[in-house]
Amino acid sequence: MKYFTVAFFVTWSLSAFAGKPQSVEIRFCPASAVRTYPLESRRELQGLLLQNVAVINRGDRPFKVDSVDIELLQSDRVVESRRLDREAVQRIADRGAKLQAAGVLEQVAFQFCGNDLIGSDIKLAGPILDRDRALLILEQVFAFSGARDTLRVRVHGNVSGHAAEFPGSIPIKSEFAKNKYIFPLRGIWFAGWGASFHTGHRWGAPEEFALDIAKLGGDGLTHRGDGTKFEDYYAYGAEVLTASDGRVIKAANDQPEDPSAMQRPGETQEAYFARLQKEQGERLAKGLTAITGNYVMIDHGKNEYSLYAHLQPGSVRVHVGDQVKAGEVIGKLGSSGNSTEPHLHFHVCDKPDPLMCAGIPMNFSNVTIQWADLPRPIQSGDIVIAK
């Protein structure tokens, strides 16, 4: 699914000076934890993306944000820290205000946990925050070796001439999904988009650890001929398998495939991308199935739900309420919904909604990765052999 949780918040009150206590909320989205994914497994090198932090003034007096410290802790000890200074805070404030004015928070509401991060009564601003004004901090990336268990944000500023600090924290989880999963396709496949930072999935909260899976031919392309027909693509029509035992909780089987979404012969990358952005914005406005296309969502227990998206119209073999086993065929790979060519979008997340959830890293028990020195999680661009 190319290009594409209830917010946890901490409220602190500052009452060291006269008047009513000053309340500032530090909210996170996704809410339950910040999850890492291996960058280099043998060296225990992890990558972490803090998707969203909102600093919201709920007090009566203006709060001027001077700086923000983002800290990674292990056993209550700060291991590393990043400071966002006044200049950075101003850039962040300007970006947030522009995003809100352009309607981005509504257009991709799943990226901001619906209204739970930034409610309808809150206006993005900064660095001076009046009541019900917020600073939205986005996309903070860290790489580290070893273990970290907590991410803490400390916001420094000034209220009525007095220095003020407001902290909030969220757990860091460096673990894979609790259930056992097999790869959702048989044979040799190309994981075009994975959880690596150079592809788009990592930057979307529900699909942060998702896979976009295609098949390559002997020429290294995903299709025969000029790739204008779905049948040109080597992946098209492949059987999609349940990755783990569970119960079907959602499905769609009547969504069309749109060949105009694919790159046209002779169309430049720049022209295609500009057209794609416009078309994807239109699909987002139409709702869930315009994005997922034909899909199946399965509840595996332990708050883990798998999504299989962009399936062929009429190919879905299961219905809501069905109990399914790992390896069972549930549909055929297609190109419905927000799909730029036939591929399978697969992810695991923490809530029974394809979009309003937070991604969970998964590993597979039945794969070999070509050119990998040792067994490791899948990265973007890997050739995967599913036994």
C-alpha cells in the first residue's frame, strides 16, 4: 500500500508560582509504545522512529517553548539525548501549522490517531502556545546498538516569566509479534517495500513494518512487455495464504482494479508521481476500501491483526467469522485499491482496523533471504524464498 491506537498522553501541572496550576499535555501517537526494527541484526543495531508528539497547552497562561529534549533511557538512565533548539522548534511549529491549514490531519487521519492526538478544538502553533494551542513534533529518527526501554520527552519553556519544564514518556519495544507467522505467499518473492527507512512504509503509523510484495522475472522487472495489463505482472493471481491461525473479522471482495493507476509507457517518473499524488488523495477521501481494495483482516489473538490488501475482485474465499489456519488460501494477489501495480500489501497491527492501528514488526518462520549472511528480518529490497 504505497505512500500511505488511541493517543497516550501525560498531563503535568506547574504550580510553583501564584495563580492556577499550568497544565501541559504531552501526547504520543501511536500511543502504546515506540517500536524498533533491526537495521543490522548481527551488530544489534536498531532503528527507531518516533512518529508523533504533541505538546498541548491546557492552561490559562501562554507557554513559550524554548527547547525540547528527546531522550532514550535504559533502566532509568539516559543513554542518549537530542535537543531541538529554538530554531528547530520554530521550523516544527511552522510545518505543523501548514499541515493543519492544508487539511492533511483530516486527509490522513490514521497517521495522527484520528482526533485523539490533535482534537478538533486544538490549533497547531508555536513556539508560543496559548490555551488549546499545540506544537506537533513529527518523525524523529534514532539508531542505536543495544537496548533502550523508554523514550522521554522534556519540553522546556517559560510561563509568566518563570522557567517551566513538562515531561512525558512512552515505552520502547524491541520485539517481534507474539504469534508465529509464515510468509503469506509461496515461492520466491521480492519485498519491494519493507520497514527500511528508504521506502515509504516506515513513515506511516499503521504500516510502519508492512511489506509490499511483488515477483521479479528473469530481466529483473516485475512484468512482461510494457506492463499495461494486470496479466503482464508475474505476481498477478498468485494464491495469498493466511499467515497464522485466527478468525476473519473484516473483508471486502467487490472493489475494482484500475489500470490507470499504473505508470504509463513513456511517462516520466516525475509526471507519474505528480499524477499519483493527486489520484491517491482522491482515494483517501473515498474511505477505507478505496485504499485497501479487496482485503482480508484476521484476528490472531494477543492484540495482533493481520491485513492482506489489494486482492483480485471476486477472489476472496473467506467471510467474516470464519476460522482459518496458517497456510490456508484466502484470495488471489491483485491490484485493487491504492495500488500502483499488482502486489500484496501485508502488515500486522495492534487493533482490528486496517488504518486506525499501529504497526507491529513481524518475523516469519519459513523464509530464507537471498544473500543474507545469517537468518534475519526482511528488509526493503530483499529476495525472499518461502518454503
